[in-house]
Amino acid sequence: MGLASDLDYEVPEAGTVQRGLHAVVSSRPGAWVAARVLPGLDAWLEARTGRTLPGVLAALPILALTTTGRRTGTPRLSHLVALPHDDDLAVIGTNFGQRATPGWVYNLEAEPTATVSFKERSLEVVARPATDAERTVIFARAERVYRGYALYPQRIHGRRIRVFVLEPAA
């Protein structure tokens, strides 16, 4: 058993309306708005309902990743689309196709131990950078789940998009 099985994590099939929403959010203006609005809304909504907007509206499986702030040492919560990879999970640091690397990436690089939560389950994980071969497989899977992953690399210049494989902590 791996992380995906332990969390009962699976990717639902998006319907026509949800794929339309994917197209809007993955556009340059949609991604800009999502990067600024979704984190706050998701934290508020999840605290009250246990669900996130992308999970509810876009049929995207959203994983709550809690890292340790590399400067502050305090817990930092991020809501991310995770992708099954073998029986573990992978996360991609695209930051909605924005120029800046998301903070959670730097936090995982400084301290790879983190906590993930999905539905009502939480587990300790260790993150490791994906190999080049794994990156290829993970990006191919990501593009089938959410079209933004195919568009974001075209908009992100001057930085390497980091991809992590999350594995259960020993």
C-alpha cells in the first residue's frame, strides 16, 4: 500500500461544465485571479465545510499539504492538485502558471517532511524531487487531469517547475 491508497485518493472524471471551468481558470487572466483569490477562499471554505472550490466546482482532487515555513518554522497550508504516481502522490509547483515559484516548494526543499490531508484523513509524508523520467510521466498525467498543466510551462520562463513525489513517512 502507498500514499494514494492510504488516503483513498483518486481523480474523478471531469464533466463538460467542469472542463469548461478548467479552460477559464487555466487561461492567463483566469490563472492570475485564481492565484490571488483561491488560497484564501479555499482555507475559509475548507475550515467550514471540509471542501475546496476546485474540488466542488471543477472536480479536481485537492490535497491539503502542510509544510514547515523555511524562515519561520511555522506550519504553512497549501491546497494542491495531487496526481497519483504509482501508489504515491505527486505535486507540481506551477503556481497557476505565474512567474514566481510557490512558497510550499521552497518549504519542501528546506524540510521535506510534511503532512497531507484528504477528506478526513491526514498522514505524514516525505517529499523528494521527481526524477526526469518521473517528471515526464507525472506531467503527462497532469495534462489529462487539468489542461492548465499543458499551458503553464509555456508561460513560465526563467525557472524550472519543481515536481515532488510524496511518499509515506517511515
